[in-house]
Amino acid sequence: MSHKSFVNPWLTFPSPNPDASLRLFCFPYAGGRPFTFRQWPQRLPPDVEVCIVQAPGRFLPEDTRQSFTRLGPLVNEIAQIIHPYLNKPFAFFGHSMGAIIAFELAHILRTRYALEALQLFVSGHRAPQLPSLEPPTYDLPEPEFLQELERLKGTPYEVLKNPELMELMLPHLREDFELVQTYTYSHRAPSCVPITAFGGLQDEDVNSDQIEAWGEQTTGPFSFRMLPGDHFFLDTVRPYLLDLISQDLSPYLQSSSTVI
């Protein structure tokens, strides 16, 4: 499918590459925007085309798509949106909220369309079968909710202290938090899709045992790697993370060369 002739607010191709042998679909964390992944094509092998999946809202006034506060309906919608783009081998990467979206989307594509991802990269989120031990925060009063955002360190300080920006962002952040914090895992047999799970060594919310537990979700190859950094290590050690992803993807590519 031609990217030039198709405008879709759900999908962003930072470096369109129709000759690529594999598409890597990337799913942001709660409140995340496409910018997180825009530089990824420069570090990944040339045979990989990056496609960023962008949920509704994200603080853009012109985005009139329906918002979602439950993961099931959102994933169903994404499955329909990306189905035309699964005409070549594909893999998923999701961080935090994006990890659960990628996991559930892989399940829907498998059961509904008999389509299987080559590789599932999950990052910064406990395995789905593990219940949350923390109370929800999406419905906290605004002062407490802002304190939680500051603690998580995912929202720049200058944004947190900008009342106009926060007035615009808060509804979408609450929606994303609600989407994740109301998610309920439905038990199922593990798939055969290889899983690579990443965690941050200094992440105060997700520990190595919770990352390693992703291994229960596959009968195929599994590896987990704990990287330097807190919950947002994907930004602070991006070159290292992308080199690891490149290594895992290289067996599927026409050329196994990577960008070092």
C-alpha cells in the first residue's frame, strides 16, 4: 500500500520505505507522541520500516477521533486500521502502555486474521498475567495527579509547570492511565511468537521479576534484558536499545547488516 496516497491519523511512517522486508509497529507509552520513535529508522537496519501507531487525542486540536478509556475497544480499532499494512512480515514494539496494547493486538490478529508477528518486543511493563499491586491514579484530584506525573518523570518539567499546556494534556493523560489501570488480563495459552522483554534497572515501578514473567506468554524463544535507566530508559539509552532490537530482527531480514 502506498504511504503517499494514504493519510491516516493512526499511523506515522517517519521514513517511508516500501522496499523494506519487515515493518516494525511501535506503540507509545501513556501520553506518548510519535516523536519518541521518529529517529529509530536511522539506527535500525535499512530493511526495517518503522510505523508508529498513534492513539486518538495526544493534545492535537485537529484530532477529532473518538477517545478510548478501555483497552479492548482500542485494540479492536487498531487491528482494523493496521490490517492493510500487514502485507509483509511484521514485528511489534511497545513501551509501558504500548506493551500491553502490542500484546493484546498480537492476540487479536492471531485469532481473527490468522496473522502472526515475527517478534514481540515489550518494554517497561510487568507481564500481563501479573496483577497490579498499586491503586489506580487516573481519577486522582488534579494536584495529586500532577504529583504522580512528576514522580513518573515522563512529562517534561517545563510542561508540568505550564498551566495552559497541562489543561490541554490532562484529559488525554487521564484517559491513557485509565485505559492501562482498568485492563484485565484474560487467561490464554501462550503463543509461539518470540518475545524480548526490556526493563529499566532503576525503574521504581517495574522490577526484573515482573519483566522476566513475560516468558510465560510464549512457547518460543524468550529473552529479557534489564537496561540502565528508570522507566523511560528507551529515551536515555536509545542507541543501546535499538542495537539490541536490530540483533533480534536481523535473522528475519534480507540483509543482516545493522547500523552501528
